Amino acid sequence: MLTQEIKEYRAIKEKARTYLCYIISSNISYGSNINEESLPESMEMLKKAIPKSEVIYVLDKNGIQITDNISQFSNQNGINKGKNRSNRSYYYTTKAQHRCEISDPYPSIASKHLIVTASFPIYDVDDNLLYIICVEISLKNILRIIHPSSVDSVFGSGSKVVYSIFSLALFFVAMLLFVKGITSFVGYGIDFHKVEINDMFKSTILLTLSLAIVDLVKAIFEEEVLGKEKKHGDGDTHQTMVRFLGSIIIALSIEALMLVFKFALNDPSQLLYAVYIMFGVTALLVGLSYYLKVSHDSCKR
């Protein structure tokens, strides 16, 4: 699920930056009121304003932490004063951009999951950097705050359960088709001379459909439940749609080939129907190609 969460975060990162920076700016003092003595009070106000924050601390202009942590975790509260954080991306990015920033997700030492850090710079009247206020918040919490319809919402969790049930049901159908395709030969034992051509065609169609459904189940489960999406070229496409159409094209292609042989052996006058199926397969290929092209162009824009 981390892949999907990171993708959602990229989409709402600017909103998250705006939100957190607004909250921080609304709860700190400016001008002559800001000093090391007043910083703990501002941090306590931030903790109340952002209850889902994990750790809050303040850096000086050189990236040295000048306050103890204020954290919801007892093992992280009241420590790390004097720690050098000048090598952290949120420090030098904030310093370089001269504005409030929010970092990309990274692993937290305290909570062992992905977090982001909002860093808010404070300058004096001469535009000299004095402090950087840092607020760490988990990736899941920032998604819940900014993007309620994220993968962690109630609806998102419920949809995963529904997709899991449908995936299981489709897989069961695929296994039934597989067993039916295999057992069509059981009645002949080891005497393959008695096998009928029609039975071979029927078994091939059943096994092909079984394979196509398994491939579709794999796409649905990976995309909708596990949150994985593979890339085609420079952009993402909806894998369930691609796999579904691909499975249909493969199944129809094999069935068209089977019909060609069947009609060629038994009734050549019916070959035209096999040709119609081939035209249908060609149309599906053209449609799938157009869909991939449109998706690719849309992602590039």
C-alpha cells in the first residue's frame, strides 16, 4: 500500500504544504516577541493546533536543534536538544527556498513508519534567518487530513474488501473452468486415439478462458487491493482495463484459430464466421492501442 500512499501524497503535496504552513504561521509569534524563551510556548500551541503531529522542535540558522522534542511518544519527548540536523533535506530546502516547505516521505526513527516534515523559517527585520520550526506528521495522517478519500479512508478500506471478494470469486470460477478443461480428457484414460477433435477444441477454449480470468484477477488484486500500478512509457494506465481487454483479445484470438481448424476439417462453408471473429479481434486491438495512446498523452500533459 505504500506505493499508492506515496502517489496520493505527490498529488496533494502542495495542499498539505499550504495547510501546515498556515497552521504554523497562525500559532507562532513574530518580530520582537520571538526568542528562545518564547519558543516552547509556541510549540505547545502548535501541538494543540496539530494534534496528529508526532514531533515538534526548532532549529537555529545552522541546523542545530535548540529545543527539546515535544512528542506524543514518551521515548521521544524532551530529547534531541543540540542535535545537528543540517544534513536533513527539509533544512537546506527551506533555507534555499526562503519559505515554508514540506518534505517528501521518509522513515521515522520514533514511530517506524513514513512521515513528512513541515519546516517553517522565521526571519528578523533584516531578513536574516533566525529559526526553523519543524513539525513531523505521519504520511497516513496527512493523507487523512488533506485527502479524506485516500486509501486509508473508510470507503477506501471497504472497497479493498469488496475487490478482494470479487477477486476470490473470479479465481474460483477460473479454477472451475480449469478443472472442467482438464477432466474432459479423463474419460479417455491413456488411450488418446479415442480423443475427439471437438473435445480438444472445447478443452482449449476452457483453459484459455481460465488463464484469461486468472490474469484479470491478478490485475484487479494488484491494482485495487495492493495499490500497485505499472507504468507504460512515461505515464500510468489503468491496469485492470488493459489486462481485461488483453485477456479478451488473447481468448478470442485462440478461439478464432480453433474455429479455423474446426471448420476447415468439418464444414469449410462456415469459415466466414471465423473471419468475422478475427475482424473483431483486430478492432479490439485497434481500440486498445488508441486507449493506451490517449492515456499516455494524458499523463504526459
